Amino acid sequence: MTNRSLFASMLLLSSAMVSPAALAQDAAPAGAAAETPPAADAATPAEDEADVSIPGGANQEIVVTGRYTPNVVRATPEVVSVLSSADIARTGEGDISGSLQRVTGLSVVGGGFVYVRGLGDRYSLALLNGSPLPSPEPLKRVVPLDIFPSNVIDSTLVQKSYSANFPGEFGGGVINLTTKSTPRENFLTVSGGIGWDSETTNELGYTYYGGDADWTGFDDGTRDVPDLLKSAFASGKPIIDGADFSRQDLQAMAMQLVNAPTALLQQNNHIPVNWSAGLTGGLTIPMSDGELGIIATAGISNKWRTRDTLQQTSVEADLSGDPQTSYNRVVTDNRVVVNGLLGFGLELGEHKLRWTNLYIRDTLKQARLALGTDANQVGRDIMKQDTAWYERQLINTQFVGEFHFDRFKLDLRGGYANSQREAPYERSFTYVRTNLPTAQDPVGDKFVNDLGGNRGDATIAFSDLNEDLWSGGVDLSYEIAPQISATVGYAYSDTHRVSERRAFQFRASNLPVAVQQLRPDYLLSDATIQLYDITLLETSAQDGTAAFDAKLRTHAGYAQLQAELTPGVNINAGVRYEDARQAVSPIDLFNSGASSIVPTNLANDYWLPAVTLTWEVAPDMQLRLSGSKTIARPQFRELVAQVYQDPESNRLFRGNPSLTDSELWNAEARYEWYFGRDQRFTVAGFYKSIDKPIEAYTSISDSSVNTSYANAPKAKLYGAEFELQKYVPLDTLSDAPFWQSRRLVLIGNYTWTRSDISVGDGDTTVINGIVQDAANFFTDGTPLTGQSDHLVNVQIGLEDQDKLSQQTLLLTYASPRVTSRGPSGQPDLMEKPGIQLDFVARQGLTLFKKEIELKFEARNLTGRTYKEVQESGDNRIFFNRYKLGRSFSLSASLKF
């Protein structure tokens, strides 16, 4: 019997005790290598502009001018990788993080967080049209890139060598997303698709009803905070039995919190198919001095995923013996992403004005059912049921102005972004079966919940996060002489986040055995609450971690010079001065006047130099040398001592307010050979020295796994990259028309990386204000978290150069990487991503004079299994293990 079937039987059994179970913008800072090009330019070698004069009679001539279309990867003064709209389309990924994992040296961890050259997401900087982004994720300050659907992104630039025009938080690289720009012609495209997953679609899973509008990603009011609880929140008093709230008050609140649509887990033997729909349109309006362009997109995707997981922990240093906890947990996620973009672009001669507005709402409806054991409760079986609803929302508006005046270029940018995350009605119920003989326990063969903590419990939590980010900048460039230009600039950003989490327990002192066997919605019905004196207890009231206020304000100025020193030798040198004030402090919700949490107040300023030297050793070859100093600040969530449960890993996280900034020295040498149109070979070596890197560590307390953060003393990272892009014409294979315009696409890259943490005698780290021996948390010589020794990406495809016809195999491999330091001297937690093989086919055709694109995707053809493990000799503990289903999808778009 499978875990899912077993859980289904247990769920039906517990419910049947009383009744049947119910069911492109080109907006990077000036002087940046980050001006993302049009798709056509992204892969075109540099060509000289030529004027051809043709006599046309006396004093007349016709001049034909060839346009200079540089290969950005080659022409930029920094080390970059570019994903054009064509590259993104070839991979077929639904969100931009999926496409980025194909870039040399990049890996994607936890769904949407990009690691550059093995450095964690805190070392990567994500920008949208050159402006910073807030994060709707409470665990991070960086935005998860899986919330950006590929239909709103025109191109993506990844810059790996630092230049002073970018923010100083540039440990691994910067990722600049460019939204779709104004069109050159009027169009309207309608698209839709369906998908199937071998582990999920039409298979058994678990869900709960929720509200009528859940399929849209919006709550219909079912999860609104009830009036009584809302008034209690506003009172500024802890919601506990005492002078401020009577027992009757608490019971009245408890009765308003209980509703079957959010409490009752349901078995679904036929999880629905995945589907998506989209609409994109563009309009160009000619004007006397230029043109006005308007572009709009709207889309929705609704996807299901069921994971049949094994989750274990151990308290033994060598992982010997039976696990401390071991649960088989089935998790069903219903993820709905809604997006919209509205952009306006005005071009007046050499001047460009652009206003871009982006809306993304990412909603996760999650249901979990677990059965397992805990060594602290010998002989017992434990069943846990959880239901949750996580809303993440991003609203972004940006204005960009680019003005060209002969030798002067002025760039202005400003933006406001708001991100929110709400998690209402996070419910958890625990039932216990003692397995004792009937003489010792009359219900020893049944799951019961006494709401007393000894044999089961019931909890509920409400979380809310709001973050505002204002940003602006100005850049002024001047062409001093041919091949010599200077740029000065100023940038400002102000981020403010407020996070609050209120958690409660339902408590009873003496429930009858018959009541203990009731399913969740009956166990906490109005009748049982009143009849058996069930009350509500706030557990977030007294520990000082219910709410936090976080701020980060930066002012920066920079100067940069780009010059040709001698023919074929160019330099890009600059320095940035950046001043930052970062503060994270608990909010005294209950006017207690004191908190055990140490507030964070970081006030640092840095001079950050950067230089890149490029030597064109031959017409098609060049060498680059670069060096720089950068920083990495702790993320808000790493500083907030507020417990947070990650729905992806089912792990608890708690921040450390005593974290400090990390400082990095970076060096790189790179050889580039552009041996043909759209073709290149590159090889590079890189080195980074990191002072006080921030690392995750894990602890186990009372069978609960907790992850927190600390500054390790030092670390170094070094490695090499190889990249090859080659096209092979196939017209020589046959005279048949089919082969005349087709070519073989060969794209591959490999990254080898090593890292080492250095811990010496006397090295210390600070945990919540207390200085501790660093050796208690870190082991000398261990790798940094998130770093894989080997990353491999291969694309082998067949494409038609005259019309849309592409068939591409995509292979990705990442070797094992540390996700967290092991607790109490245990081995580190290792993720084993393994090999993934995908196939994407795109075919264009014309039907009734309309352009139609068909796309077929087959993902994870090897059927790999996700593993996060601890290993000591032959002993192994699975923190997380589940099958990743093979998925197949078919979509179509119609262009008018």
C-alpha cells in the first residue's frame, strides 16, 4: 500500500467516526554593460558600419548605410551572459528562473533563488529594468525569480564582473530583467495551454475546499480575519485568558475561527490538469517627432504538484540507530500565478521616455497529511494535518528617461514597488495513536486529539508582510574624446518592511474520549467549544517575536571611465561610494516595554573599486582581466528572530539579529573566441575571498528542526567556466528542401567550483548578542552552502532559420551541494539535484492567414528524485526525499 493510499485510509477512518468525509526595456544604469539588447542583436557579431556611395548624376549620390549591431557578450566592457527573448523561448520555461539555470555558472535553488557560481542568493542582485525590487518572500530580501512569468520578460542580462554603476551588493553577480518594450507594429496574441504531471495529474492527492474563487488565486472573503479577532488585534493586548479577555471572549473568538472550508482536509483521487492562458497586445502611434508605443500583457497559470515525501531527523552524531523523527508526508500544492504588464514608450528623436507597470500575484494553496513516529513518544504513531494559503503579490511602477545631447547622455530613473505576503488560517492538527492494548488504553488503536498537548493539538496562525521600496537614480555620461567616455552617477533606495505573525493554540483540559476522535471541523465546532470549555491561547504574545520592523536605506555615488588605452586594449575602471543604514527591531505589540530580542543597527559605508581590462589579441579573440571589491548584507529575514515555516521544505527558520555585512574581493581572467557568426568559445577562471560570510546552520530541539544563520570567519571560492555555442548548417546533408534552411544548435557550458570555510583557533561568531566559538557552528575546510562542484548545461537542437521550427533537448546537471550546516557536529545537510533531461518543440504555422505557434514540452524525462540527506558512512538520514514527476504540456498562441 502506498503512502498516499495509507493516508487516504487513515483520513477516511478518522472522519468516518462521526460522518463520511466531506468532501525591454533598456533601463540599466548608464555606462552599464547592462543595456539589454534586442533579441536580434544579442547574438550578432560586431560589424563595421559602411557607407556605400552610388553615383546618381551631377551632385547626386545614394548612400547605403549598414547598421552597427554588436554582439553584446563581446562588446560590453564586463563579463556578461544574455538571454534574449529567442533564448528564453527556446528553453520553453514558464518562468524566468527556469531559463536562468541554463546560463553558465548559474543554478536555481528552492524554486526561484538564483545562485551565481555557487554563491547563495544573498550574493546575487536582481534588478527590473535597472531598478531594485522588493521581495514578497518573508525568508528573503531578494525576490524569488520564479514569480516572473517569461511572457512579461523580453530579455535577461547576467553580469558576473562588478562595475561601479551597480549596487555594491554584488557578490556573485547581477541579474537585470528587462520587461517587454514598446512594439514596432500593432499586434494581438492569444495563448493557452494544458499540462500533465506523472506524480500528480489524475493521481491521489489532498486538498481542502477554501473559497469559491481559489482557482483564480484570490480569496473570496473566506479567509478574512473575523471581527472579534480583528478587534482583539487592534487592542494591543495579548490574547490570553486574564484581565483583558475573559474565557467567554476567547471562546467566542475560537468559534469564529472554525470553518470546515479551511479546516477539513479532503482526499482527491483525480488531481486536475495544469492549465494556463494569456493575452498580449501592442500598439504603435506615429507622432510628428517620433512615436508612442503601448504594450500590455495579462496571464494566468494554475498548476498542481503532489509530493510523496520522506522526512527524517537524527540526534546522533554519526546518524546511527533509528531516526529521532520519521514522517511520510504527502503534500499537494495548487499554485496560481496571475500577472499583468502595461508599458508606455515615447521616442522623440534620440530621446526615450518609458513608463512600465507590472503586477504579479503568486498564490499557493497547500494541503499536507503526514504519518510518522517521534522517539520522544515511544510506540506512538503521529498523524499531522496542515492546511495553508500563501499570497505573494508584487506591484511595480517605473519611469525611465534617456536623453542624448551630442556628447552628453543623461539617464533618469525612478520607481516604486510594493510587495505583500499574507498567510491567513495556517492550520495544523495533530492526532496520536498510542498502539497500547485495550486494557491499558481503550482507544489505543485509534487516532485521538485531546487538545492538551499530550495526545495531539490544534494551532492556527495569521501572518502578514508589507514592504515598500522607493528608488531613484541619475547618470551623466560625457564622451571626452573618441573611444574615451566618463560617467558619474547617484543612486538612492529606501526599503521598509513590516512583518507580523500571530499564532494560537486551541486548548482543552478534559475532553471525553469520544470527542477526541472527531475530525477537525467537528472537534472545534461551536457546540464542542462551548460544551467542553475549549479556549484560545496566543502563543506569540510573550516571546517578543510577533512583529518586526525592518529598514534599509542606501545612498551611493560613483565615477567610471571607459577608454581605449591603445588600439585593441580597453579599460573600464570606476569606484563607488555607498553608505547604508540597516535596522531591524521587534515591534512592541503588547506595550510590555521590553524584549529579549537584540535589535540590529548596521551603519556602514564602503569604497568599492572595480576595473576590467580587455585586450583584443586577434580580430576574433580577446582576453579580459577584472578585479573588484563588493559586499553582501544580511537579508531582513536572516536578522528577524521570528519563527517562520518554509512551505517548500517544511522546516522552521529563525533569524539572528547579530549578523554583520560580508566583504568580498573578486578576481577573474577570461579568454573569448568568436569563431563565427553567433558562435563562441569561452574559458574563465575566477577567485573570491569572503570575510564573514553568512551561512545557515541547523539545530534540533525537542524533535523540531530549526535553521538559523551566523557569520563564519572567512571563506574562499574559486573555479573555472567553459562555454561553447556552435551552429552546424545541414544543407549539405541532402538536396531536399527540408534541410536547406535548417541547422544544428549546440550550446553547452560547464562550471567547476570549489569553496572552503576557514575556522581557526580563537575565531568567534555572535548569536543573538552572545559571542560564541565559531567551531561550534562551522568546520574548517567545509564548502559554502549552495555550492555545487559541478554544473553542466547542454542544449542540442534542430531549428529552421527561415521560419519557426525548433526541437531542443536540454540537459542540466548539478552535483551535491550543502543546504545547511549539520546540527551538533553531525554531517552537513546535502541536496542532490542530479540530472534533468527536458525536450521542447516549437512549431509555427499559418492558418486562415493568422500566425499560430504550437509548443510541446516534456520535462524531467529521467524521472529523477529530489534528495536532501545527511550521510555518515553507511548511515543516512533523509531530510527530504520525493519523486519529481515527469511533466508534459501542450500550448498554442494565435497572433492577430
